[in-house]
Amino acid sequence: MWTIEQIAQVVGGQVHQPDLTRKIAGYSVDSRCLNAGELFIALSGEHTDGHLFLREAFQRGASGALVRQIPPSLVGRLHNLVQVPDTGKALRQLATAYRRQWNMPVVGITGSSGKTTTKELIHALASQDYKTYRSPGNYNTEIGHPIALLNMPDETEVGIFELALQRPGEIRTLCDIAQPTIGVLTSIGDAHLGFFQNREELARAKWELIESLAPNGLAVLNFDAPYLALWAKKLRARVVGFGIESKRAMVRAEHICDDQLAGVAFEVLTSQERFRVCPQLLGRANVYNILAAVAVALELGVDRANIQKALADFKPVPHRLELLRSLRFGLIVDDSYNANSTSVKEALQILARMRVPYRKIFVFGDMLELGDFSVELHRELAGVIQELGIDQVFTLGELARETASALRRQAAWTSKRAICTSNLKELKEHLVKELHDDQNLILVKGSRGMRLDQIVQTLMA
């Protein structure tokens, strides 16, 4: 970790009340969860200003702070204040400079879905042979990503970072900081489509990760996803494609069994070998995540036996196709973390394909951030639900109501089979009333803002 003087030099800041006895043990932008010894970065946002929490940060043991201004009441009272014109810019400068000190594989991961599971899978596989570090939680934005990188331990041998996208150019900014040597693009779907003109523009924004790679870098691409196999032909970096359908994929899945509650099982096929894996993950969507992780692990030289062992031991990431058992209501597939039309269709396929003698129930909340495509994509799901033979649907929100309304236009779908609700309380009441026993397989999915994790808690209570 750097000293306060080194930090000031990197960001071109002025140190007020220097105290060189205070060591910088980490970095934080949230005074509520700051650990003793960390440098507090006071960011100014739309809803709050970190400068209002300087006193609280130092009470929790901050070793210093990066500030734009010093509140008059705190002048001369706090040590190691590094003053800069823009703390957000200074944070990115710090992380970029810190990354340049490392000469090791750094994996950057983006995509419309599967990013977090793929990140955790790569960590699980690579940690068999290396000391790995992956970005915690959802530290994947222009604020979270630099903090995650700055807190990477000195002994790290492989760094793994998830990169989020909401607007054009954001991935490029994150890559300027992370400087990935391996870029993984998991999928191209409709997540955040509302921020773009069309799907190709969205795909181009994700492609910024791959374009950031140096000629000696490695692009790990889903060759079954739109655009990627075609665009890969023009890359200067080396390419490893993965997939199920594409014959050009270098890492492929064959003989897939994806209808068991124990998880998917399939054979991984490469140009060098073939081996079977049996992870505790549901559905074909996770096959792609696993293939991406296996491709990275093989490139890092991880032994096949270690890959198989790590996959067998891997547990689902919470709220991402996580299978739970409720004594009262039956089996629950908790996929409540987030949703876009592509991931919803994939989750519905899992619900439909599971070989269990239970009623198939879909609890569905609005898919957000789809912009002008919102109504169309919600209505489109009605055809998928009907085709897959789902038994009953409960919706939450005005957009998901469009799905139920489209279903009700079919004679077989009455208001008792497609139930619409406007708030969490109403949805909970309908579920408790309608689900009479434990002979149900219930998929819970919606955008994070719909808070469907609370519904999972109700079903599990």
C-alpha cells in the first residue's frame, strides 16, 4: 500500500495535516462500512456528498481522506487530507497507477448476463493453482471497480474483475483502469437496452472490453451470441471461442443433461481433450458461464482434474438460479437478482425442462432499463410462457402486467391463472392464498429494483 505522500503525488494533490505514522491499509467510499486504516474518498453525487461524512469516517478509524474541499468546521482537526479538484477523477488515477505496478494475468468480464457467476467460477477454478482475487459483490462500476482494484492484496497472482455497462464508453473507461490481459464476453442480450439505440449498439459497447486488449491479450468469446464470432475475425488479440451450437468454438459442450435438480452435466470438448463436468448449477445458461470459466482456466494452465473438482464443489451465487427448498411451498428457483428478456427466457426454459411432478409457477417482476423496447419485450414473453406450458403466473408491476394481459387474451389463461399485483404486499397475499401445498416448482425473477428477494424470503419462511 502507498503512503499518503505517494498518493498525493499520483493524484497531484495537496496534503493537509500530514501524519506519516498513519498507514494506508485500504480504500473506501462508504463511511458506514469503512475499516480502520482505510483512506476515505469523499465523492460528490446526485443524492449525497461524501464530504458530509468526513467526521464519521475518521471516527471509524480512517487513516486519511481524499477531498475536494475541507469543511470549515474540520480545518486543522483531521490528518492526512489530500485535496484535489475532482475526487472521482483522482480515484480513477489512483487505481490506474496501482494497476500499472502489477505484471500478472488480469481477467475482465462483461456481458448481458452471467457476469457474476462467471467471475466466481473463474475464481474457483483458477484458485486451484493460483492466489486469486476477484472484485467483491457488485463493485463493477466507475466507482466500485477502482475501489476493488485498489484493495487487491499484494500476494495476488491472478486478478478477476466484473465490468458493468449502462452507457456507451463506460466499459472503455473501466478497461483503461483494469488494463485486462484476458477479456471475457459472456453473452449479448437485452440488459440495459434502454440506454442504447438498438442491440448492435449495445453489443458494440460491450465489445469495448475486447478492443482494449493488447495484441498479446486473449479474448474469450461466446460464439453462440450475436455478432461475436464475426467481429472476432478482425481482432488483433488471440481468440478462444466457447459455445454449444457453434462448430467454430474451441471450447464446446456436448451431451448436455440439463433437466435434473442436481444440476447440469455435460462433456467439455477442446482440441486437446474431452472431459465430463457435473456442477451444481441449473440450466443451459450456466453451461455458457462454465465454458467461459473453463476456457480461462485452461489458458492459465489449470489441471483438468482440478477443474473438475472445483466445478463439482461450486455452489450457485445467491439469487442467481439458486435452488431452495421450502417446507410449505415446495422448490424455489431464486433468480431474483436481476432480469432482462434474454435471461428470463433462459430461466423459463429451466423451469419448463425440470423433470419433477410439480406445478410450474412463474413469479415475475418488471424488467427495467429497457426503454422504448419495454412493452414489446414484456408482451413477447407471453408466447414463451404459453409454449413452455407454465401452469400459473404471478406478476408484479405495470410492465409485467403487460405479460399477463397478453396471456389472458388466450382462452386457457384466466385471471386466476395469470394473476397481476401492484405491490409486494399484494403479491405475497396472492401467493400464500393460491399455493396450497408443497407440490410446486416456483421460479422467482425480476429486475433488482422490484425487490423480489423479499418474495423468496416469504416463501422460505
